[in-house]
Amino acid sequence: MLTITDLTLRVAGRVLLEEATLVLPAGAKAGLVGRNGSGKTTLFRGITGAVLPDSGSISLPKNLTIGIVEQEAPGSGDTPLEIVLQADRERVALLDEAKTAADPARIAEIQIRLADIGSHAAEARAGAILHGLGFEADAQNRPVSSFSGGWRMRVALAALLFAEPDLLLLDEPTNYLDLEGTMWLETYLARYPRTVLLISHDRDLLNQAVSSIVHLEQGKLKLYNGGYDQFERQRRETMVLKEKQQAKQEVQRKHMEAFVERFRYKASKARQAQSRLKALEKLGPLTAILSEGTRAFSFPQPVKAVASPAIALENVAVGYEPGTPVLSRLNLRIDADDRIALLGSNGNGKSTFAKLVAGRMKPERGTMTVAPGLKTAIFAQHQLDDLVADDSAYQHVRRALPDEPEAKIRSRVARMGLSTEKMDTEAAKLSGGEKARLLLGLATLAGPNLLILDEPTNHLDIDSRAALVEALNDFTGAVILISHDRHLIEATMDRLWLVHDGTVATYDGNLEEYRRFITGAQARYGKSRVADYASEKSVSGSKAERRRVAAKQRELLKPLARKIKETEALMKKLSEKIQAIEIELSHPELYTEDPGRAAALAKESARLSAAAADHEETWLQLSDEYETGMASHDPT
């Protein structure tokens, strides 16, 4: 499928890949990992032909289709559904030709091809992809120009997934997705029928969606089997082995050097000394094991502890317009050491809740009690634009702490994980990850009691995310986290709150249960069933209680069972009709004696085949939902 041979790529004179080699077979699903700035995106541009190699080659099969999300998000008056459907160019062309085609044979060919590519199910498939990425039915039919940039990028991603290119190239697709969209994408990519190469710093996505990892390091590409965790383990073992070899080589080198220094001028040992010199030359220079260690960073601890609850909400409602609250019925308590992750699709009010507890919005009604002396810090990705482009990290911190000595200012910047060189670099020239570190550091300078993080990982690579995990776990105050990074949530948070249906409530399940719900139960129950599903999933207790819930579940699934039987009956009828048409079309004289009828029959056969395929797909989905529904409440 994809063959890279001795590839060298340079950008602005900097070598990013040097004599790199990789073979990726057809159907492979691989994650491309490496430090920020190592050349991953440049490699993608080389594969698409946007960047020409300095030497070496990138080989792909002839007529292979390559798909990549364009940097420019769609912004036309078309709806998301229309844009996604237009992405299948073959289908669009065939439908256009079908309107004017007059030749019976060509009409039959068009209809058969449309049936082969599942044209009749296209709208349903496009809608399902958009729904998985967070677009409700009404949103799918709104003009794309009415959406923000992040949502437009979701439309672009949906169009790419719908087109199903032979080689799917995804560059950090979760940066504009929420947790729910990320979980859906994990499942979708794992089932994608063609080749995938994915750039991501999301550990769970790389563990769930791909079966191999391509590591870009020091200009070379190396393929590892398995997900990210397996790659990390294999790489660690390799590095330990290299360190042992290096230590052994160092001992051998020092022994030889000592022998040469001692005997090189002694006649009786001169020959042996010369022999050792040659051996030293053969050893060559010691291979450096570059430690691309990520700089740790830390958050200042709360200056003064506060009593619990830090914040208490009693029947609170909050919104942007009087009388139309975004969230209501808020009865919650945040303690001084709470670790809370907010779940819920974008648009449900997670950021509104964050602004409320941060004190940036006032309750419209109800009572919000805040502990005396509570200091709150909030980080959000859009705040990256608030950095002064021409000022360095040092200058940003100096402005916030004007009376502190220079040594203390530089110490503060160092705790943000920025090197001495980066301290004095203009903000505009910092990488996205370095800007995020600076902004996190600025937000927490005062030693907050409550830290609110809204998607803090978008510009952080995997190692920097691991450093963030350590920093959060060392922080003694309370944390509220909004993130699409499941690993970060699981490694740092203790409680899950679900933002849905205009309120916020405790979610009693775990993230794996939530993932199963997002990828399966949502289609079965609909979003209005989120709270019911969450409460049912948390049922525990006696066998009798579990049996009662299982009986209730069977009752709920009766309509689904009826639909399965009805679909089976329709499939049988369609099969009989198609078989009858095929018998008639099998007679050669039909095409000479009545070509019009032959074309009509072929067209009808294609229509019925497409309908049968739709019903079969529906039957498979319904059967899977029924089995999953029953299994989720198995009383045993």
C-alpha cells in the first residue's frame, strides 16, 4: 500500500526525515507518533504530494484515493448533510448522469453501480456519521456558515469519513472533538474498512483505533506492532538494552584506551597497541541515546486552604439571557479536594458551568455559596489568543508579578516547563504546547484553591500530557476538568458529572460504561435517555433486583424485537422478488426482443437490491442493539 524508501525531507533547511523507510500494508491501521515538531505533518504533506522529497521516494498504488481533512473549514450556505453527501463524488456524478441517460444499457449500469456503492443508504450513513460527531437532526440541516470554526472542522471530518478513501490520513482529529465525539471516532476507525494513518497524542485513541505504531524519531521511521501501550513498553525495553550495550562499549573503550596509553611507546607492546587502536576505530563513536525528556511542570499549591464545601449550589439556574437558562436545577457540592470531570456533548453547557463556578457568571436564581478566601483559576484554549505576541514568557510573568526579583520570576517560568532559551522567546514563536504551558502557569500564579481546565491537552504531546497528569496529581486543591483525553480523566479525576438536559448530575458509572453508551446505547435510546440509561447502568444489589431490572429491560426491548421480525419478513419478500427478476434476466433473447423491458428490470433489480441491503443493515443493527441491550442487564 504505502512504501517509503530512503526518504529525506527538509523544511526551511531543517532535516525532518533522513533516509527514512517504512512499509505499510493495505488495510493497516497505524498511529504516527513523535515529539511536536519532529515532522509528522510534513510526512503527511509528502504523502499527498504537497511537499516533494529531497531524496528517496514515496510509492502508492495507481488510482489510490487519499483523504485528508483540509485546513480550511467549509463555510458555505450548504448544510452539513449536503456537504457530507457531496463528498462521494462518484455517487454525485452517477446521480447526475442518471437524470439524462437514455441508453437502456447505460441506465442499467448506473443503477447497478449505485446499488454496489450503497447509494440508497447514503443519506442514512451520512446522518449517522454526523450524529456520531455531535450533530443532532436539526443541526444537520442548518447552514454550515452558522457554525463556529470547530464545528465546521467536524463537518470536514464527517465528509472525509463518508468518502471512505483508500488511505485515510488524520492529523490530530480529536483537537476539535469533545469526549463523546472522540469515543465515537475510536470505534469508527477501529471498524474502518481501509488503510488509516493517524497522528494523535491521545493514548486511548491510539490503543483502541490502531493496531500498529509508527514512531518518528531522529528523522527515522520505525514500525511497532500493537497499540500505544505496547509500543511504549517495547521502546522502553529497547532503550534499556541500548543503555546496557552503551555501558559495555564504554568499559571496553576505556580498557583499550588505557592499554594504548600505557604501551604505545613500548617496543615489545607496540604491535598490540596498534592492534587496539584499530579496534578502537572500528568501535566508532558512541551512539548517543538522545533523552528527549519532557520538562516537568507544576502548579503552585493553594496559598491558604479553604473549608469544604468550597462551592455549594442550591437550585441554581444560569444562562446568558434572562428567563432562558442554559442550566437549571443545580444542586451540587464541590469540596476543597474534589477531582471532577465534566461529561456531556459540546453545547450542553459544560463551559457555562465552568464559568459559573469560576465566578465569571452569576446565578439567575437559586443560591451559590462560596467558601471565604476561595481563589479560582480557569484555563481555556481560546485564551491562547490573549498572549501578547511580542512578549516573552519572562515578560508575561514579570507583568503579573511586578515586585518579584528576577531570580524568582525565572524560577516561576522554569516551573511551567519552559527552558532557559524559551523563557526569552517571543510568545508568537513558541509552539502550541509551549504556549499552553505558559498560559497554564499564568492562570495558576496566585496559588488557586480551585483549578478549572477546559481542554488543556490540545497542543500537548503525549509526554507533556504525562507531565500534566503528574502536576495535577501533585496539586492539593480542587480540580474541575473538561477534556476529550480519556487517559487524563482516568489518571487524575475521582468523580464524573454529566452535563445533559439542562442540568448537571452525578454519573455513577465509569468511563468504559460511558463509552459503551456513547457508541451503542445512544442510537438505541436517543439522547433524551441519557439520564435514564446512566441510572439503570449503575444499578447494583441483590440478584432479585438485577432480575427485576432485566425483566424491565426485556419489556423495553419488545418493540425492538418486533422491528427485527418485521425487517426479516421484508428481507424475505425482497429476496423472492429479486430472484424472480434474475430468472427473467437470465434469458438472452430478452435483450434483443425487448431491450426496454431488460433495462427496466435491471433498474428494478438494482433498486430492490439496494433496498434489501438497507434492510439487511437495519436488521444487523437492530439485532446488535437487542443483544447488547439484553447483555447489559444480564442478571447473572
